[in-house]
Amino acid sequence: MTDCFQPIEKQKRITYKTIKLLNKYSINYLIVTKSDLVADSEYTEIYNKDLAHFQITITSTKANNYEKAPAPQKRIEAVEKLQSCGFDVAV
């Protein structure tokens, strides 16, 4: 298991393509990430509410000293956006 929203996703879009395939074949998916990219509009437009489930890790602000991930506040905003779109989200 790995975070599918690594920075390289912005260029390669492998996760984007994979989600489209999972939707096409009606396969449930769980996305576990520390990235706020998960809530970017180009992704929220393709997630299937019946298939998509999300778990977003939110750490303390002190974690920014050693963790290479978006700030906790950006992750909280991503959770709020996904929830407002009606998606199943866990923290």
C-alpha cells in the first residue's frame, strides 16, 4: 500500500486513470492519503459516490518539521470538501 497522491501524480496522472478504470468496472476503492490533491476538482468530478471511500491522515503541526506532505490545515480542507460533495471520508 502506498499513497496514490504522490507529487508525481500531477504529471503522470496514473491515479486519475486508475480511478476511471475502477469506475468503469464498478470496483470499490479506498484511497488512503496525506495529500490535499485528493480533493482537487478534476478528481472529485470523476469519483463515484457508490464506489469511492477515503481515509485522510491528519497529523499535528509539529509533523511538518519531518514530514513531506501538505500542511494539516490543507488536509482538513480536503476532508471538508470531500464531505460536502457527499463522499465517505474517515480521518
